[in-house]
Amino acid sequence: MPRGRAKGDHEAKRAEIAEAACQVILRLGIARASLAEIAREMGYSTGILRHYFADKDELLLCAKNLLFDRSFERARAAAIRHNGVEKLRAMAVSLLPTDPEAIDRYRLLATFNGQAIGNARLMKAQQKRNAWHWHVFADVITALMEGGDLPQHLNARLEACGILAMIDGLADQIIMEPSELPPENIIEIMSRHIDSLRKLPASSQTVQAGRSMAKNTARA
């Protein structure tokens, strides 16, 4: 880092480069989007990019995290405006791929996941991110259970995983076939799932699965 430059300035510049690189990566594809090509498209030298990012993987990780951190902050903000189960619904719906910006976010995630396969460092980074995302939803579900808005027998961790898996699955379908499901259908699918949690019967298998997930997380 250049002498005299504040850490905050360095991080702000990394975020600026990562955000601009997103569109280059999505347009060219990860295979063609070398650091040199990204630098050229952005009007920078490759040296400048390498000052902030060691390689393309680090840049892609930063870009993906930047977009999803923002989306989860918006999800939390959406939850604050509601009460009861509507908090959970608002969070889940806010993360759905219902507009071009959100679809691009999941396209970038799909790109990252493809790059991460076989790369232990990237896989570990994404596993930590997934755990944080699960906790965001699990905390809300736990509070709703304690407040009597959701059944006491639910496993918050397991239900959080289910909601996020549904969001990711819908995103994968939209990425491949954008016209197949209009936004209102995606929202309806998620809304039905949220409503179903209120009537979900107790299940020993569900409880056991939740415990296993908790143990695996502790080991990680």
C-alpha cells in the first residue's frame, strides 16, 4: 500500500474496481476476463489492478462478496419495516432474482461457484459466506419461534438453509431461462413456502437433520 494512504481509502478503491469489474466479467465470461482485459476495459493498467488484487480469483471473490453483502443489508432493512412472519417474507423476497440487477448478482455467483470448484481456498471462502447467510435467516426464524409467530418445533438453521436453497434454485432457473418465470411467480413460490412454515408438523428427521448441520458447522 502506498505510504500515507489510509486503509479505508484502499478498501474503497478495491470496492470501486470490483464493482466495475463485475460487468466486464459478466459480459466476457470468466475465461476471457483476464486481469489485463479487465484493466483495459476499465482504463487502468494491469499494475494498478495487481496492486489491489493478487489475481483474478481474488477480484472475483471481492466482486461477488460486494454485491451479496449489499443485498443482505437490503434484506435486513426490508425486515425492519415488517412484523411477525412478514419480516421473514420481506427478507426472502428481497433476495429473489426479480430484476436485472439481482439476476446479474446471481450470474456472478454462478460464475464464482464454477471457478471455485477444485479450488480449496475459494471453496472455504464461500462456505464461510454461506454460514453467515444462514445465520442471518436463522436469527430471524428463531426470534419468530420465540415470539409465537412460528411453531416451536422448527429447526431455525434447517429452515434458513431451505429458504436460501430455494432462492438459489430459482436464481439458477432464471439465469438459464429468464422468460420462464415472471417476477410475480417467483414471489408467489417463495411466499407459499414462507406460509407453509406456520403449518409444518413436527418431525424427528427434521430435528436430527438440524442437529447434524449444527455439528458440521461447529467442525468447520
